[in-house]
Amino acid sequence: EATLDLAERRRIRSAIRELQRQELERDEETLASKRFRPERSSHRQDDKENWPQSRRLEEEQQAALAALSEKLEAITSVEELTKLLRAAGEYEERKLIRAAIRKLRAEEIEAATLAGNVQSSQ
């Protein structure tokens, strides 16, 4: 309804703002309760039942990463490591390969610096 009284309009607007603020607070509380909902006991039971399998998978992944790490130690070409990086699918594999690339580049820089120091001293 239209009203000409400015004071009444202000009261109506402030009432609308208050209702909107309350609605936002309720929405935030709902989200917070969903976000931090305690785990259900049946879910914990599922975790207990799957624990040996997940433990085995984790151990297999650690073994694969250890083998990859040894393989990376033998590679001395940044290009070959870059190819491996592009082919890698898992985050941990890519992480190891990037570390190997950084290490190789640091060794190359160190070797170039030493060669430059040797040349300048002669």
C-alpha cells in the first residue's frame, strides 16, 4: 500500500531491513549447523570396516612413490622429467617430479656458477 507519511515509510523500511537481517542470520546458522554436523556413529563404523583396505592402499601408494623417487634420482634430464610431469596423474607424483626438476635446475645453476668462477679466476 502507498503511504504519503515519511515517518511511516521509514518504519516500514526499517522493519523490512530487520526481517532481512533475521533471515540472513537464520540462513547462516543453518549453514553453520550443516557444516559442523557431528559424525554419525554408523559412518564411523563404516570407516572402521574399511580401515584395513584404505591402510593397504595407502601403503601401496607410499611404495609407488618411493619407487618413483628412486627412478627420479637416476634421471638427469629436465626434458625427460617434464615429460613425466605431464604424464603424471596423481598430485603426489607431480609434487615429487617438480621437486626433482627444481633440484636438477639448482645443480645446473650451481655448476654454471662454479664454471664461471673458474673461468674468471684463470
